[in-house]
Amino acid sequence: MIRFLADEDFDNDIIRGLLHRRDKTDITRVQDEGLSGEDDSAVLEWSASNGRVLLTHDVNTMTAEAYNRLESGLHMPGIIVVPQSASIEIVIDDLCLIADCSEGQDWEGQVRYLPLQ
């Protein structure tokens, strides 16, 4: 089963829609874990320590930090980058597909972008 961590600025409409369509989705938010205001490094460290694939809209600094972790040989459970301009419906469809068809370890060391098409 894949487990998600939504970054602090991740669209809550996407989270609600995902949970509405697939209520068994294991997702938590940075805010729910006491990580509000933490830097990207701390968020990725928590994500790695807890085996959660990170969902983020942060195309620049979060992806750079993910690649830095990989270059340093640190565990990086994967991030899925969602442009803020992406259709919420398509993103929810893609996340349902990802949740249904993959395991958390499939995303290790990966930086991927939605939409999938």
C-alpha cells in the first residue's frame, strides 16, 4: 500500500476529492504531523523516516532538495509533483490510479510529475 504525505501548500480540494473517491487512501498532511513551517529538508526527512511518498506543488525547491538527498545517498521515498495549474479532477484520477496500482517502494528515489498523460 502506498502512503502519502501532502506538503504544507498542497491543495486540500485534491486531498478531499481523493478521500471521497478512495476513502481507504493513507494520506496525512504536513500540518497534521507538526511540520508546519519546516524547511524542505525536514519534510523530506520525515517523509523518508515514515515511508510516505510526498505530494507537492513545489516544482523548484522541493525537487532540488529531493535530488540533493539522492546525491548524498540518503533515502528518498519519492515525490509526486503536481503543478497548481493542473486539473483537480485529472490529478485525483491519477492519484487514485497510483494508489490502486503501485506500492510505496515503487516510488523510492523517484521524482514524478502529474498529470500522467
